[in-house]
Amino acid sequence: MQTFRTIKSLDQCLKGYRPAGLRVGFVPTMGFLHEGHRALIAESVARCDITVVSIFVNPTQFGPHEDLERYPRALERDHELCRTAGVSLIFVPNASEIYPPGFQTSVEPGPVAEPLCGAFRPGHFRGVITVVTKLFNIVQPDVAFFGQKDFQQCAVIRQLVRDLNLGVEIVTVPTVREPDGFALSSRNSYLSAADRERARCLSRGLFAAQAAFQAGERDSRTLVETARAQMMEVDCLQYLELRDAGTLEAIPGLVEQPAALCVAAYVGATRLIDNVLLTPPPAALSDHELELVSHAINRQATAGAEGPRSS
């Protein structure tokens, strides 16, 4: 495993891999890595020949009164996790390497960035996709891996890649949770033991709504209220919304397409986010469709019994 602190040195190393046609996977992080990050790395190691992890606490995605200065950092521990997880290259730039003197250009997100966290963190997603665009240009990965816990971020980045033809496959990896269901996050380190216990109500509420959905409930308002009833222990429920999983548009009536139930809340001074997916089962086939499928299966079975035909 090699570590690079400058764009130039990383690029020189990657130039040695690209002519060989090796598949490059990329996991962008802000460090203070945990088992959720390990899951992202594992997906990259499984799918790609080379795995690059970046560790960069991006200042442009933090608001004026947010936690940039106290965001947890543990670089030595991060290196050890990367080493044991099979990472090939680590990129650890400082802020002036990514945003040198005279830097002026930002990437502006579209409507997918406006609801949910976008409504409460002005400029956040502009900072996210600006740094992601830069990192994609620096690393030039074939595949990039992101966690489902940051559901809106994944949607914004997928839109970015489509709109700007960046040519990177985006893979979303399911949220990694503690045994009690609590979603892993670097910011969990802020929580006291008492606050950590109270914060469990977020995943408890999401799972209650998910269970109701699996039992047949489809009314969006009922599903949201089912979750809300379990979340009374938080200090501030910033939002709890049911959104189309693809477009992030609101779902006012029945849930008839894949949806995400997303929450952001404060427990003490710590802002936490989480979500669950609600996916309706495939629609039942009509009698005519069943007949066509049956006919196709029978034809395949007959062909198999006859054996292959010579041309």
C-alpha cells in the first residue's frame, strides 16, 4: 500500500497502471474510517484490480457554523484499516492541494440537491460535487463506491456523472449498522452514552415503517407517521420524508415505486442522518404473460431434450 499527498505523485503512480488496462476502484472518504468504510473498500477490492482511497476533510461542504474544525480525525488508524482491507493506494491531500490559491470554480447541483439535507445545509452539495468532480478527474476511476446512508448524496453524484458524462460507474453499498440497528457514522463519536441510547429511536422508527410497508401499508402519510411515533426521543427532528428513490421527488399518496424514507435529526448537538428503502414487490403477471412465460419455458425444455442442433 502506498500513500500520496500530492496530485502529481498520485498521477505518476496511476500512469503505471492505466496502460495495463487494470480496473480502478475509488472510495472517497473524509477519514475517521469505520466498518461502513471497510464495506465500501471490500466492494472495490472484489470488483476492481486497484483500489484507491482518498482521505480529505473537504472544507467547502461545511457551513459557517458546522463541525469542520472538530470533525474527527485519526489518520494512523485510517491507514491501518486501509492496509488490512486491501487498499492499493491512499491519497491524503491537504486543503491547498485541492483548492490552490486562486481557485474559483465550483460545480452547481440541480433540483435533486434541493430537498432534504439541501434545504437545511445551503451550499453543502455544491461543495460535495465540486470536490468529487476534482477527485474523479485526479484518480480517473472506473468505479466509485458510496454508502447508502448518505442517500441524497448518492443521488446527487449519480446525477452529476450523468449530466457531465464523467464516465464513472457509481456503486451504492448498503448501510452498515451496529447489532442494534444504529447506522455507523464518523459523527457517532460525538455522542455520549446517553445520547447514543436515545439516538437508537431513529433506526427503530425507520424499521417500524419498513415493517408496516412489508406488511402491505402503502399510504405515504401513514408510513411517515409510523416512523415519527418512534422518534420522540430526539432533540430536533429536522426532517422525516418519503421520497422517490430515483428522483427524490415527494410521494404524496400511495407508494407504488421504490422509495426512500429519509430522516435527519439532532441528538444533543450531533446531527444524524439515516434512511431505509421501501421497494414494492414486482407486479403480478397477467394470465396472458404467464402463458407466454410457460410457453417459453416449455420450448427451452424441449430444445434441451432434443440436444443441440448442428448448423
